[in-house]
Amino acid sequence: MANKISDETIEEVGILAKLELTEQEKKDAKADMEKMLDYIDTLNELDTEGIEPMSHVFPLNNVFREDIVTNGDGSLDTLANAPLKKDNSFKVPKTIG
Amino acid sequence: MAKQYETIIGLEVHVELATKTKIFCSCSTRFGGAPNTHTCPVCTGMPGSLPVLNKQVVEYAAAIALAAHCEITRECKFDRKNYFYPDNPQNYQISQLYLPIARNGYVEIGAGDTKKKIRIHEMHMEEDAGKLIHDEWDDTSLVDYNRSGVPLVEIVSEPDMRSADEVIAYLTKLKTMIQYLGASDCKLQEGSMRADVNLSVREAGAKELGTRTEMKNLNSFKAIARAIEGERARQIELLEAGRKVVQETRRWDDNKEASYAMRSKEDAKDYRYFPEPDLVPVVISGEWIDRIRKNQPEMRDEKLERYKKEFDIPQYDAEIITESKHMADIFEKAAALCGKPKKVSNWLMVETLRLLKEHEMEPEEISFSPEHLAELVTLTEEGAINSTVAKKVFEKIFAEDIEPAAYVEEQGLLNVNDEGELLKVLQKVIAENPQAVVDYKGGKEKALGALIGQTMKAMKGKADPGMVSKKLREYLQ
Ligand SMILES: [Zn+2]
């Protein structure tokens, strides 16, 4: 059963998540992820032959909103969590947009 | 002999829909508000917030899909596209991958023998990201989430285009179509229409496609054309040198007229899509589709035919005026107000086009009101101002949307219709130009022109040249 995560996978996941990990952190993350995959593997024990994949548990569709503005100026609340701000904006390290 | 190359181009076009609210929350989509004023927990990705789909987004997307001859997916769903970037507060973008709203359409470009179908692979609904502004002062970036969650439709074409001209024709066609539907204003400069260009080259006659690159950051038709020429040349140069084209995303810098590859970290293409658990499927019934079809406004081709018939406007003029919905709206309103469609069309075709070109503006950027153009036409028709003055007044209307009647009054530009005054000036001009009078009487028609010119000059241009000519002839008989 036991899943194996390669060094390349950890490297790739780090890049995708924009994380810089130390060697020790990489080792720990690898062990954690292997455990998680083993846990998820339990699902493979179920026989899903002939069952439609679904993304929803409720038989619901077409839940809509009308196109009417009801939200006002939300900037105060939005910026309340900003570690750094300037000119009513979040201030972040230089990023080329 | 030098090798011949063929350019293969496909486009991903993003269009911001003209809804009042965002795609999943009731925040305003208005352009240009102070940073972060149009935000709430949903469009800033706060934990526990739940998106609810704006029905109008589906209506607009389906209307565009139908106009582009697409098949509507009767049950479509949303998916999460995962990536990390400061403009994306949720760390994922809600988009559609597995069951997009529409597939397999086309639009036609060109006319007559050069008519060609550009196939549309698919269209999907998604949310826009926030905006990053580089702060020169302390070399950081500032993030504004007002645009986060603004609804987009992405239109993905097949690689059916072969030149920059075809790309521009395709984009113009889409833009006109979407503007007529009222689904978006499609302003490239403001970013409400954006195009990413996928381009590869191959030796003429080759069957296999070459490796393609994707070019981003193209915000005008001119930039798109330049970027296509530049990328085609770059790829051919690589191949000629025996090197390979690398599949990558490149950013076009229009000031430097060059592109550069984005760092691989920015270009991570593993988006780990999965079905969006917070949104239920959208079922689009046959009745709904019929209703959207029925509500479709008059489209460009119908309007063009109507202009030719109803107003007797020539084909070429009707094509130019109807290409921009905005210009067509101005034309119709002004024509209805002054009752002189041909005169209105003339102002649009000559002076308006000239000024647009001079200022490198798009027809969508015309900011004068049809009322003022109609008023100008009426003033000219009534003989209150002459054509030279009218041109000057029109430039003011074009630039500042002034009210022409008040303006000519204020500036003293009205024609002098006082016959006594005119006669006085005529007598003076005739007295001062005896030779011209003799020449005219001797049969030299040209001499009259000189006398008209002198009179107009003496009256500071505020006379109707037709009237001056008539009076001169009478006087000299
Ligand atoms: Zn919001």
C-alpha cells in the first residue's frame, strides 16, 4: 500500500505552492504527504464500477442571484487583515502583473 | 532558396461581461472606483464565504455562444483552477474545464473570395483576478481587488488563423458581435477585452504543427499585430539556426517591441483543477435558449442592410459606421434628431474618422453626444454657420462635447445674414478691386472667386460663401 513521494514531486509541489523548504522540511513534508495518500487510498477499497462521478451531494441546480448591487464599500473590512497597506491597497513584495 | 514558413495562430480571448455585479457576489463591477471599495468576503476569498452565481452572466455567455454558432452545454459546471499569485485572493480561480458552457462554434471573417471560418473550440465562464500596481516609490506592488470576481467569458479559438490581418479581423468580428449583444464594451485599452496569442511556425506544406508559444500582455490591435510579426520572426530565426522553439509563455513589451519568456515559476502550468464544490450545476433548458435567441437585438449585418435601404447610405460607409455599435448608436440618434441621415453620416465618415486617426483613438472612445452633432447639422443646414466654421465647431464637439448653438453665439461665429451689412462690404471690395471686376465682366469666371475670397476675409469668415457669390453676381450684372 505505502505511497512513495519522490524528491522531484516535493520540489514540484514546493514550486506550485511558492514555498521555499529546507531539507528537513522537505523530509517532513514527504512523510506527511505519504501518510495522507495512504489514508485516501482507503477510498480505493470501494467498488465504484458503473457509478457516475459527482461533485455534489444534493440534487440541486440553477441556484442564481439577480444582477443587483447590494454590497457597499467593503474596503475597511477587506483591508482589516492586511499586514501592510498603502493607498487603500494591500502592499506586497514586488510582483510583475 | 530560402525556406517558406507558415504561421499558425490560435487565440484565447477574455471578455469582461457588462453585468452590474460580480459573478459570485453582489459587489459592483464599475470600473475606476477607489482601490478595494468594491470588495466583500466572497471576492476576497475569505474562509467560509460562499459564491452564488449571477444569472445575467449565464444569459450573456449563452447569448455570445449562440451568436458564435456554438453548441450550448445543457448541463455545465464550474471547476477550481489552483495557482498562487497576489492578484488571486482565494488561491484558486473559479473557471470551467470539464463542462464549459459552449463548444464547437465559429465566426466568419473576410468577404467574398477571402471569406473564412475561424472555429471556436470552446467558451467558458470564469472570474477575473485583482489588479497589481507597481509602486515605484518603494519598489513594492499594491493590490486592488475591485476587479476580483468580475465576470469573464473566455473564448478559445482553434489554430485557424495564418496572419496578423486574420487575427485582427477575427477580433474585430468578435468585438462587434459582443458589443451589439450588449454583453461587453470590449475596450482593449481598459482591459475589458484581452487576447492571448498562441503562435507556432512550420515549413510551408508540413503536416505537423510546430511548438507554440503563448504571448500575453497585448492591449491594442497594433500591439497584437506587432507581437505576431515579432514572434514569427523570432521562431523562424531559431529554426533557421538549427535550434528549437521552447513551449513557454512570453510577455510582450510594446515599448521595446520585444517579448521575453516569463520565469518558469510564474509559468507553472499544473493547475490541479477539480470540480468546484461550492457551486451547483447550471442546467440550460431548450426554452431558456429559445428565450435568449428571441431577445437577441438587431445584429450588425441586419443593421448594415437597414442603413442602406432606410437611409440610402453606401455599402462602405454603412460598414464603417456599423462596425462599432457605439458609432452606430450615435448615427441613429443624431439622424433621428435632425432628420438628415446623410449629413450625419458625412460628419462621421469624414471629420470623425480623421480626428480618430489623428488622436489614435478607437470608435468606442468617441465621447460627444448625438444631440450636439444633430444640432450642428441643423445649424449648418439653416445657413446659420458656414462649412468652415462648422468644421471648427465640430472639432470642439469632438474634443469637449460643447453645445454648438450656444458656442457659435458666444464666439460670434454666426453668419452675418444682414443684407445691408453684406452689401456695404461688397461695395467696398468692388471699389478696392477694379481689375477683378473688369476681368469678371470680361468673362473671366475665376475673378469672381477672388472677389468672394476678399469678401469672406473682410467678414472674418462669418458669411455664407454661396450667398456672397449670389449677391456679387447680382450686383455686377
Ligand atoms: Zn464581493
